[in-house]
Amino acid sequence: QVQLVQSGAEVKKPGASVKVSCKASGCTFTDCRIDWVRQAPGQGLEWMGWINPYTGVAYYAQKFQDRVTMTSDTSITAAYMELSGLDSDDTATYFCARDHWGTFEDWGQGTLVTVSS
Amino acid sequence: DVVLTQSPLSLAVPLGQPASISCRSGQSLVHSDGHTHLSWFQQRPGQSPRRLMCRVSNRDSGVPDRFSGSGSGTDFTLKISRVEAEDVGFYFCMQGTHWPYTFGQGTKLEIK
């Protein structure tokens, strides 16, 4: 059973950066690609990109390419998503999810990021 | 990007009655591997999404058999044979065939 545990809620000022963590347990080398998805309040889901925590290879959605960095710590099977240049439109719940053959089998509990002056 | 259009966007159904949600894609979701990577997710209020169905019609473990998925190519449907109170929430389709992955807008299911 794969579990994804995310870091806690954040409040940031416009222009700042935020870094959200996602610790995975129960994954093996070949089946633990982690995707990041966000959901603005009352809105739908938006895919941001993915990272393989074991190799560090990442792929970003074009919309976020200039502002997002996804990294990993292989020693603890953790993935991180850092988003810079925050503005109010980035206020959302950020989810990590385990990507397995084009679907999301497991999800983290979500991290609420609030951008407010 | 592949656009997924869900309908209806909201649905109020009496307990015990059926419900149906449509998800239409702007292009075929058949992957070169032969599979159709269309999934359905349920999101109850205040919770993370939970996968109900992958590859169109493969129900996840623990998902009641009153949920079923069907369709092919560009047209897909999630059906609930008899709505129960615990089914209240948002339902999303997602395609994992083409990059970037995309989601439908979501359908809000309420009890009438």
C-alpha cells in the first residue's frame, strides 16, 4: 500500500516562493513517479508536472515551466514542488499523486497554499 | 492540450435513483499501447480525490459495484446505478493518454 504524506499549510506573500513536500512510502523504483496537481478553491484540477523521485528526472506543464521546480530526496523517497513568483491566482490546494501508467492511483492529503498580502 | 468536457456540471438525484455523467474528449484517448487511459475520480467534500475507475471501466478495489464506467474513443460515461448519500461530492474524468494530462471540469453530485 502506497502512502503519500504532504507538508502542512502555508501562507505566503505575493512574489514569494513556496516549497511543498510529499513523502512516499511503499513505492518501488519502477512505480513511484510523483505528479503534482493543484485545485483552486471551488475549482477543478490542474496538472503541473511530474518527477521520478529515484532518478530526479522531471517534466513540467508548459504553463508552469518558468516558475516550478520539482526535486527529490532519494534517501527518504520524498518529492518536492517549489513554485516561485506567487500571486493570488496561486492560492490553491496542491496535491501530489502517484502516477501509474497514465492514471493517479494514490493521492496525498493536499497542502493548502494561501497567497495574501 | 486535450480538452475534456463533462456534462452535466451539476446533478441532483433522489436516493436510490441512477445517475450518469458524460466525459467527452477533443481527440481519441486510445494510446499507442492499445489502452485508453481515461480515469474517473470522486472527491468528497474536504477530501483528496479518490480513483474510482481506470482504463475506462476497471473499477478500483473497494469501489461499490453500483459504479460503472463505459465508452471508447472520445465518449465516456460514469454511471451510478443507485445513488447513496455517501456518493455526494465532485466527480472528475482525467486523461493520461496525451501530454499534458488533463481533467474534466468536474460534476457536482447532490441528493435531491
